[in-house]
Amino acid sequence: MSKPRVFVTRQIPSAGLDLILTHTNAEVWPEPLPPSYDVLREKAAPCEGLVSLLTDRIDAELLDACPKLRVISNYAVGFNNIDVPAATQRGICVGNTPGVLTDATADMAFCLLIAAARRLVDGFHYGQANKWLTWEPLGHIGQDLVGRTLGIVGMGRIGYAMAKRCRLGWEMNVIYHDQQANAQAETVLGAKKVDFATLLRESDFVSVHTDLNETTRGMFNAAAFAQMKRTAVFVNTARGPIVVEQDLIDALNGGVIFAAGLDVTDPEPPQPNSPLFRTPNLIVAPHIASATTGTRNAMAEICAKNLLAGLAGTDLPAWVNPEVSPQRRRG
């Protein structure tokens, strides 16, 4: 019996890729940059399975070019790159990799928070430029952390993990904005659910962990930054389009807020001459929140198991669209 044909759009850790190569007839894209849309459509057209990344746009047009496709396994928690309703309509299962990124992403959020608050990167560049001549009593002064107020936007798994670190480690007061109340955060951490304006007004640190949707796209804009404290530190490890980047740059350059740290941008990556890289009180990381050995291996394993389950006609371990089950494509 022939193995199902699969296209993998990038090299992923062997913890998952070896499973895929063992059980399928897989072609793995070898280049460091993702395939173009046209190449992706061509490669996926004869396949029954597709392993994709957030950089791969999978829309209705591409799906129409793949009459045999039964499962898309996204190597990511998010799936904004996939037209899930279009996939469901065509009987195609979609999987993602939730849960395993929680601690690594929360660690990165706090890494950005403390580095921005204490002007770490700015100080490093100062030394690199041979400007560090002596200990300076008034130099490189940042923000205190202990006992301050943390505002979480999106109190899901990652938001809770970030709040837990700040509350238990730095005795921060926690407030949060979310459509749903988080009883665990309120009981264990003493967190208080507030409206968006209150969060902006009262927070010393704002950390974003919400989904990207039509209500959150561009929610951090000039009007939002203007409501924040001039000493506030802003962190985004969620999705780039949640922030209007020029408004953030203007707020940082104008002293509207103190500093910021980003692990995600829009577009991603930014252009080499982007002002993001020229704003001294802004730290930009290259989307590395999940970049630990354990996390990336766990993502690869879930990704592979989603793919193989979709090809076998069984339930996906992490199923984005389980409602497709009654009409899913069969081999």
C-alpha cells in the first residue's frame, strides 16, 4: 500500500519530522525562506496532507487546487494564515499546536518586559559604542518592578502564566481585560477584570496575549497609547497586527510611554530599514517566544500526530475544526 503524499513547507524538528517521513511520502521544502504562494499551490496540489507555518497563506484558491487534500497541520498555535471556514467547507481537517508554548512564551514576555523596563539593550549598545566611561549616577535609569501593576490583555493560558510570574515573583498587582472572566486568575492571583480604558490608565506594564481577530486588530493605536502612563512599558508576544506600529513608534519617540518589547511585528519580518530597529527604547525579537528545545520538539510532535491522524481518518489531537468530522474527506 502506497504512503500518502505530503508536503512540508519548512524543516521542522526531527521529533516530528521523523514521524512524518516514516509514515508518509513527504517532500520537505529545503530552503530557509518559505515557498512562494505559487510554489506552495503547485507542491500541495497532488497531496493528501500539508504541514504549514504561519508564513504560508492557505486560502480558498489554494484549497481548490488541492482536490485530494485531507488535512492541514499548522506548526503553530495560531492559524490566521489558514482560511478555516473554506477548509471546513471542503472537508479538510485543520490542526494546530496549542498548550506546549505556554511557559516558553510567558518567559519571553517577561524577558522583554524586564529588559525594556531596565533599558538593557540600550545599555548594551551604549557600551558597544565605547560611550561607557564610568559609573553614571543618572545614567540608564529604568522602571521598578516590585509592587507595580501589570495589565494583561487576554487572560488565557499564556496570559495567566505571565501574570503568575509577575504576581508571585515580583508581587505585582494584576488587572486584566478579556471577554471572559478567569476565575483561577482572580482566586489564585487576586487579579481583577477591568475594561480596556481602565487597564490602560492603571497599568505600569501592559502585556498582550489575545487572539488576532477583527476586534483586536489595531487595538493598540495612538489613542490607546495616549491613555497609558508615561512610565508604562508595553509588551506584545501575541500577533503583530494587534499593534499599529507607527503609532507605537511615535508614542515611544514622543515620550508618551517609556519603553516597549515586541516578539511579533507586522509585517514579519520588518524591512531592514524599518524604524522599529532605530527606536532606542524599543526591543524587537525575531518571533522567538517558542524557541526552546523542549517547546519546539513538542510542537513538532503534535504537528506530526495531527497530520497522521488526519490521514488515518481519526480525531486530531489538536483539532481546530472538529465540526468538519461528518463530511471530512476520506482517502
